[in-house]
Amino acid sequence: MSGAIYDLVIRGGRVMDPETGFEALADVAIEGGSIVALGEVPGRGRQELDAAGLVVAPGFIDLHAHGQSLPADRMQAFDGVTTTLEMEAGVLPVAPWYEAQARAGRTLNYGAAAAWIIARRAVMSDVALSPGAPLKQMGAAAKDRRWSDEIADPSEVQEIIALISQGLEEGAIGIGIPNAYASGSGVKEMSAVCQLAADQGVATYTHVAYDANIDPQSATEAYIRLIGYAGATGAHMHICHLNSTSGTDIQGAAQLIRKAQAQGLPITVEAYPWGTGSTVIGASFYSDPKFPEKTGRRYDSLQLVASGYRMKDREDVLAHAARDPSALVLTHFLQAGPGDPHQAELDAAITFPGGAIASDAMPWVDAAGATWEGADWPLPERLFSHPRSSGTFARFFRHYVRERALVPLMEGIAKCSLIPAQILQGAVPDMAKKGRLQVGCDADILVFDPQSFGEKADFLQMNARSEGVEHLLVNGVPVIAAGLLRTEARPGQPIRRV
């Protein structure tokens, strides 16, 4: 094979595979979008990338990314991501969404769950089902609260289940259940949705129903309910952003989840390394008169993304929600820096054994709050989102792997690649070819400097891209080469049930 010619060869990197534990200086040869040789590769590549002094790892898989656009892909590429998925909110209808992504051309691999909440809104309100960003759709229906606040009757539950089933038939790779945004939904409805997931062999991706610190309707109650769904239906219940839906009792929630897992229940978790979340101002839990009492937070913990304006009181929240319920808002829920009171809580979520890292990356908006999907690069300064949309994985590596050494490097890679792939494998068997760096696996590959990989974005400069990624390949095509984005690259492929 000394005369073999490959599409591309990565030379002399520290190759790390989190599934087998393989770690050695080696070459990686790629042909036709797959890894075909690993070790000392004597042939040559039509293109060769130098990885000396760098780590070569499987590209990261983000289970929780709401951006789903070209600018969002580009920012996440510098965060080490090769596959970006909309699993918590999901999409509906599903087939047109996949068709739109293919027409637009994506830098990263993409996919989505079927959206329970959009099905519920279509059945229980006068807002018709139509393609579009799920966060915008949720906000658009905020003035008609029956879909959010009331129990569905048996016939409505059947219609909701039928719409989700159609989404699964069209290729959705799970069921998104942002339960907190329709916390009026009943246990019978949720049980039926979870039973559908179990019967179809897909996971649910759940934003638990409550995040209050006190009973009734506390975060503890929400986790107990989710654990019950797993036990009663057999559904794989994946918990979205453990860090932001547990109030200030993440350690207590983690203990409940570990006990449920120890009993064999199919429950998995994810988290992101920030103490500030983001969603739409029209979310029903912000209008709850008991919001401060339940959460322990003041209204000025809510901050508009586009303007930086902080809410003053409930009336202020209601007024802004009435004007533009889809406006993105930051919610500052933990004081989680060195020496801060909630650092141990955030650490419990990030270091959860077997837990994935996922960004909850938000769309990019302009100063007027309009979603931006342009092709300008670098991203224009006038755009806003959340720093987790730019630097979740890099921040995790900087804080937890390198600086504080709470997570070993190989485990850190696994939390960002192998573990998310394993969570998805039940629904999409081809995910067994992702999240690994082995012969026969897809050539979604990250080459990074472990000494410099870190986030640059913060709440003053949200669109500062992360540093430390030298090369990034998606299906064998360089998206980033020698630290520079290849703006023409569109190698992303759909992740879809067959």
C-alpha cells in the first residue's frame, strides 16, 4: 500500500478515540468521507494536513442547538462541532424542514426531533401548522394560551400523537418535549407521548416541567415525574440542560437521576457550562405571578438579548411579551464563577458521570431582534445571541479539562462526541459511525490544540469565535483548515431516521 493515494491524510497528531481508549501519535487517512487507515500511513493524500503537537479527535455532536443556519454552523465549527441537532424543541412539519436545510446547504451535519409542543399548539390553538423556527413559532402563539396552560382532551391527545407520529415517519430522530413551555399538559398526555417514543425506538429530549426551588411544582417534582415516565413506559428520557432546569438544587437533582439510572431506567443527561440561560420572553413561566418566589430570582435577572435591557417587574415582562413574545431573553440563574455560591451546583451538572455536553445554542439576531441567516464572514458585530452559541465546548475544555482538571482529556472528548452518539444510536444506527475515530467511521474530525482551546465569547462580545481549532473536517471535507474557515464548504449531511 506504499503507493496508495487518499483523498486526505492528517499527519502526526495525537489521535484519541474515546470508545476504544486508543491514544497514540498516528496518521489518519480519509477516502470517500470515511476513515480508511489509522497509524503509520505510508501512502500520500491529495491533500495533507499537519497535526503535529495537536489532538486529533472525533468531531463534537451537539444534541441541543437552536440556531440551525449557516452563521450558527460557522460559529459552532470553531467550537469543534461537526453535527448540530435541534432535539429539545424539535421541528414540525419534519419533511419540509429537512428539504429546506438541503436547499440552503449546511456546513455541519444537521437533524431534528419531532416537536411535541408545535403539534400541541396546532391542535389546541388557531395557529396553523407551518414550517419555521420552533422558538419563533412558540412565541408567535403566546397570545393564545390554551395550548400552553390547559389539559388536552382525549381526542386532542390523539391528534397530537398523530402529528408527532407523522414527523417520525418523515425522519425525525426523536421527540422534543419542552414541557415547561406547556406545563398545563397532563400526565396522561405525556405518558402517551413517551409511550409513542418507546414504541418507535426513539428517545425523548425533555425540558422538565418545572424549575422552581419550592413545592408544589418544584424541579424535584419535575424530575420525579420524568423518572416515572421512564419506568412506566420504557421510554429513553433524555434530560436537556440539567444545569438550567434544577433551580439551585442541581446536586439534589443529580442524586435522584443517578439512583434512577442505577435501577436500570433509560435516562441520560446533558449540560452546558454557563450560569445564564436564554429563551423567548413569551415563555409562560416568566408571567407566573409567583416567579420570584418559586425561582429565588428577581425580574432583573431577565435581560433582552438584542438591547441588553433588564426587566423591572412582572408588568414589564407582560408588556414586552405582548409586544414581541418571540424576543430572545437571557435569564441569569446561577452565580457560578470562582468562589461564587453556585459553582458546586454547576460543577455537578457538567461532571455528571456519563453526561453529555450540549450547547442550547440560540439563533443569531440583529439589534431589532430579527433572526439573521446571512453569509457574511466574520459574523457582523451587530449580531447577538448567547456566548454558549459561540463557545460552549471550548469553555468546557478550558475550565473543566485544562484549568481545573476536573475531567480527564479523554473523558472530556467522550462527553462531547461518543456519549451524544450513543444517546442517538437507538433511533439512528448510523450514529455508531460518529463520535469515534476508528477505521470505517465517518470522517467528522476535530484537530485542536489542547493548550489553547477555549472560548472567547462573553456577554459583551457574544460572537467572538473560540480559539484552538486548527482543522475541522465534516464528512472528510475541511471546513476549517490551518485555523481559517472555508466559507464555500457545505459538506453537512442530514441525520435522519430511515
